[in-house]
Amino acid sequence: MDGPAGEQPEIHRRLRTQTLGASNEDIRDFLNKATDALDREAWEDFLSMCAPEFEYRITAFSYELNKDMVWLVHDMDGLKYLFEVLPEQLGRKGTRLLRQVSVTDIAPGSANGHMDVTSKVIVIRTSPEGVSDLFVAGRYIDIIDVGGNTLKLIKRETRLETRDLGPGSHVPI
Amino acid sequence: MPSRNRETWERPPDLPGTHFIDAIAYTDPEIFAAEKAQIMERTWRFGCHESELPTVFDFRTIDHAAVPLVMIRGEDDRIRTFYNVCSHRGAKLFNDLSGNAKTKTCFFHHWTYDWKGDCVSRPRPKAFEDAHLSAEDCGLREVRTESQHGLVFFNLDDDAMSFADYVGDALSSFEQTLTEEPVEVFHYHQAVVQANWKQWIESNMDHYHEWMHVMLRRTNVLTEETLFKRHVELYPNGHIMFEGMRIDYEDKATIVPREESKALPGLAASHYHSTPIFPNTVLMTRGTVMRIDTTTPLTPDTSLVEFRGLGLKNDSEEDRMVRIRQHNEFWGPFSHNLPEDLFAAEQCATGYRTGGAAYGIICREENLSAQDDGGMRHFYAEWSKWMGRLASNPKYIAA
């Protein structure tokens, strides 16, 4: 990334983005739609918003080990397999996740036509009985291809602040 | 098989007292308090792997062992454990989860301790000396600490038998894996689970539940060979070894391939076996990675489970990532298996907590093959020894 949001005047950032064929609003709209697909468990819709070379990972920092940790890594095939197995996985059916995303930084990426986008994300979990609680807090660190006809997710790192997830999750964040 | 009315539901099963568990063993506050005092504060419990304290003066805090503890690697390379409290006014000394400190100064009144737990400085000491309280009487409380194969255990009981005597040969199946090449912890996460601590331990001893896991069904675990040729080895002092089996990872291309060259020392890449160490530690391996679970009782209904993943210290970056993916596929917080096991433990806890379930059945006898309940009976025999009562009748305390 070029630096934290605010270092570059917004008008310049917007202009640079627009020359690549997408405004910041387009990018926000794209991320909201991708998040909505995950919330609806519309896995095909989500995957259709990802490039074939898409890589997804979940990471966290361990203060116990003083190390970065990787908790999940999948390419497109891995995610497809994960979603294929999901209906057979044992867990509380009817539990819903609602992701609240707030974009904090949009900056040109290192490759031509790519944008680096960072967002805060909190995920609310709601039980079948309708009881909601905070499941995780973290960030999405995304690379988005804005050079084509439609925007595509190239890479997503879900960087978690929350490290006690109770029983965990079969569903990616 | 007819359904039952209240009387027949609540009647103890027509089984030996060693072959079932009364629900109150999981839920009763008095039994829970006795477990903490008579088991958790008197037996050897896993603290950390030596790789978590790689250099001199590294420390690691443990917050859930009845008292706060800190483990420190000393200048002499020995790992010691202390109560993590200042001997002056009881303030917690180390608040970071890990770090490096040659000495530690209490934030409150600036008493300072060295890596041996000696009190080496008290501001304005004269008033203490006038009161005949010498610095020698102000050191930290040290807790017995012993290691085997890089696994560091502590015991709050100063009079307990040595760890070597306590564990016996139970760790022998992991010796080559843990010692032939340096290993290190690359994964740590913890989970507060809404279940009694024994219910999580049981999930690692009850192999009869293997059908529950979609990925075990998909990797052909449940064959005649794995069901009947695996053996459960029972060791003194409540330790158990569930003998290995071969897992068929080849069926599914998208499961991370397990290359033989990446197997941990002494294991085949497709190998699986596990060893529960009484009361609350379980070691297991899936050929290329190891896992260590530690379960700490918080309340009768909640437990803290710590999960560690281990691989070879000298892995290349690429090999480490393969190992991490293999670990996460079955054992991470977003894996196929671990959330299923934790879900199962919490569902069982719900049955007992609500008074719905009256007894747990552990009566399967199959010559100590894989799905024999002998492992769980061995655990509860040891539990009975420390508690002075049977888990099937836990309110009756033997004279």
C-alpha cells in the first residue's frame, strides 16, 4: 500500500482510480455486494466476483507465540471444495453471519489495474433463536482488479483481531 | 427398543459402576471444586513447548492454572515456573502474554525479581529490615517444572511424584518425532467452550464418534482395518495411547497433498495416532503435523481449550506453509473437524446441564480395539483414584 488513508488528497486518489475504470464508490459498491453474497451464503455469487487466480486467507497475530499465524488458505479450487462440503459439515444449522464492512483505504496496487483496499470488518452472529452476538472483529485487506469490464477480487486477507472463536467456523469470514 | 418414562430414564443403567457416568459428575459445583483441588492442583499439567521460550530470559504467562503463572527460561537454560504475583502486595507481575526480561520489576512498588525468582531489589529497604523482613524471605513462589522431549509440565503440588515417574512410558510413541529434529509451535489458539472440561477430554478418547466427521467419511477412515486393528494402550496413572492408523488422503485432489518427504521423524505422512496424558493434555499427530490440546476447567459448564500446532523448526518457508495448510485443514478454527468436535462437546453439555440427560454410557468392550470405551474407562478410573469416588456415583465418597 502507498500509506495510510489521508496521506494523499482524496481528489487525487479518486482521479487515479477513475483512470483505471472504477471510482471509489464503484469499489465500495463492489465490496458491499461481495459481502452481501457471503452473508446470503450465495457462494456461487461470491466466487463469480473473484478472479480465477483468487487467493483467500485468514491470518492473526499470536501474542502468545509472538508470531504471525495463518489459519486458512484457499485458492479458487479450495474454496469451491470448502463450499461443496459445507452442507455435510456438522454445526448449528440456521446460524447466520452478518458482515459489517467499512472501507478505510483505497490506493493503487503494485500491479497495473490493481487497487489495494483495506476495510474494517465486524461479523455479527445470529442464532436460529434470534440471539445476536459479536463473532469476530478484524480487517479485509483486498486486492481488486479494476482494469477489466467488471471488478474482480484477486486476493483477500482476513486479518483477525478476535482469536477466541469458541467452536470456530466452517464458513469463511 | 421402547421409549422410557421418568422412572426408567433416571434409573442407573444396569452396568458396572465403571461403565457409566452420572450427569452430576459434569455439572455439580461441589464435584467441580473437588476436581480443581484434588486433580488440577496435584497432577502434572502441560505448560508449553520449549520452542515457545527459545532464548534466555524469554517468558510465557499462564493465566488459567488456578493461580497466574509465568514460565521463564533462565540464564542456565532451565525453564522455571513461578506464581505470577509480587510477594509484596500480590499484584500480577507479568501482564504480557510473552516476552523477554532478565529481571522483572513490579509496577506497584518497584520490587524487582531475577530469573531465579529471587527478590533482588526493594526501594527504601531499611523499613523492611527494621521489621525483620529480609529480601531472602521475599522471593517468588516457585512451582515444580519438568520437561520431557521438549514438553514442559508444571505441578502445583510440591510433594507430587516426579514427572518422569508420573508419565512413565506414555510419551514414548512421540519421542522420535519430538527429538530427532528440532520442532516448534507455529499455531496457537484458544477457545472458551460451553462444556465441562471432561467432555472435551472425552472427545479425544471416544473414537466411536468418528462417523460424525464428514472428512473422516471422505478419507476412508472407517474401514475394517482401522476399526479393529488399532489398539488402545493403557499406561499407569491414567495415560492412554490410541495406536496409529493410515488415513487415505489420496481420494480428494483439493485436500492438501501429504508427501512422504514431509513426514515428521518416525512417522508416515498418512499416519495418525494420539496420546491423552491425564488429566488434561492430549498429543496427536497426522503424519506431517502435531497438535497439543490443553483443557482447563473454568466453571462446571465452561472450559478453556488451548490448541497448538507443531512442525519442524528448520522448515523452508514453502514447506512450512504446506504444513500449516495440512494443520488447518483438520485442526484450525476454520477447519473441517475441530468445529465439529467442539459443537459435539457443547451439545452433550447442553443435555447434561439442563437435566435432560441422566447418564453417559462408556460400556463398549472390543478387546481394546479402536472403538472400545476402555480409554475413557481408564481415564475415569484415574479420576476416581484422585477423587475417592466413582463417576457413576460421584456423591458417594469412599471412606
